[in-house]
Amino acid sequence: MKYIDCHVHITPKRMLQEESFRLYLQGKKDADAIRRATEDPAYFVSILDEADVEKAFLISIVSPDIEGMPFEYNDFLAKYAAEFPDRLVPIGSIHPLYTKDAKKDFEHIVDGLGMKGIKVHPPHQSVYPNDHRNGNKALTTIYSMAQDRKIPVIIHTGTSIFPKARNVYGDPIYVDDVAVDYPDLKVVMAHGGRPLWMQTAFFLVRKHPNVYLDISGIPPRGLLGYFPRLEEISEKTMFGSDWSGPMVPGIKENIASFLELPLSSRAKESILRRTALKML
């Protein structure tokens, strides 16, 4: 079986704040590989080949004040992914507080650049996922247009260790409003509310037909401790490595650890492949 990694970060140093780039590389045995992969799509695809990964979702985050990534990061990531369109799936980002025209930005990254989804990062963008109910028109536009275009919105849930991150925004309970107000929108809760709100994330996946889970950034060896009933929601769960995120081991190592878990073959296939294909 070939796998799909639904959550990868390609983060070139020139687009990051210095402290953010250091955090990505801190304690990494594969630091040289990370540096090379951020500028060389062919080399990154060779890493995927070694891990038997057929496709990888490349996640964009526009966060100039927390990480340093400007809106132009979308253009970089789209160009990067275009080198291997059958292997690399670019996911765009719009900052709900900084955008001057969310509709124009959405059209640029989806229609112009061919992004296959939108990422919202509450702790790095200082916005609650349900702030569309509190007057944030940019979020209303993002959710409405994504629902109309039938592309997923990936929402970071859980904490972030970046120094300036505002973790108060990471509670997945606010995704409940998004799922209610946009019932035809595919919503993916990235990281499953790690490490504080796993029960909330599990509840929301079971409650809402349109809410999915990605398990990126959760060490596989601890996954069933956080989600003891993961088997029950395997049809709505996706594997993600979160590589090259802080403290994340290699993609191949993450998959090997996941395969050791006492889950059924059907559940593993869903999480490692089938659910991600539904997103596409």
C-alpha cells in the first residue's frame, strides 16, 4: 500500500523569522535534509519515495507576526508543488485579520494557483475559528467560498510551541460553530486538539458528518492514549507527519511507528490513505 501524508511543512528560511527557523531545526538529526528539501522539490519527493508516500499535502500558513510567512508564501508553495503535480498537493492560507480582500485572495490562491484547500491557524493568526459569528467577514468569505468550491478547510486545533503563539485560540470547540453554519464544508481538525483537547475533537468528529481529523504532530506511540477509540473514527481520520515541524521525526519513521499500533488493517488503510483521498 502507498501512503498519503496529509500534513507537511515546506518552510524556506528566507520566509521565516530567524527564531522560527531555529525552532524547526532544533534537535533535528535530519536538519541538512530539511534545509535541502525546502528548496528542492525533487529531493523532497525522494524522501517521499523512501517512505512509500504517494502524495503529500503541503500546508501553507500566512503568519507574518508569529512565524514570518507572508501571503506570498502561497505563490512559493504553489510553484514548488507544480514540479510534481501528481505527488504534491498544495494547501493555501489567508490571514483572516490582515487580508484586505478575502474574496480576491481566495480566487488568487484557488483559481490562480490551484490550491486544493485552505488552512486556518488560530494560534498563529490570533482568531477563533468561529469568529465569522463575531463580525470577521474574511472568515465568512473563506468558509462560504470553500464550501461552494467543495474544497476542505484545515483548521489547526491544539497548542503551538512557537514563542508568540496564542494558544487560547486552539480549543477545537469553536469548530462546532463552523460545522453547524457550513454543513457542506469539509472541515479538518489538524492535530486533533493536541495535547489538551483530544476528547473535544473526538466528540466533534462523531457529531458532525462534515468534520474530519488529522493526527499530525501526535507521536504515534501515544496516539491510542489520546484517542483510545480511534478505530471508531478511522473512516474520518487522516495520517499526517507534520514534518518538518518542531520535534517531529522523519516521515518514514512516523509511518513505521503508526503501523505498529494495534489497529485493524481496515482502520490503518483508512487513516493512511482512503480518508485523504476523500479530501481530494
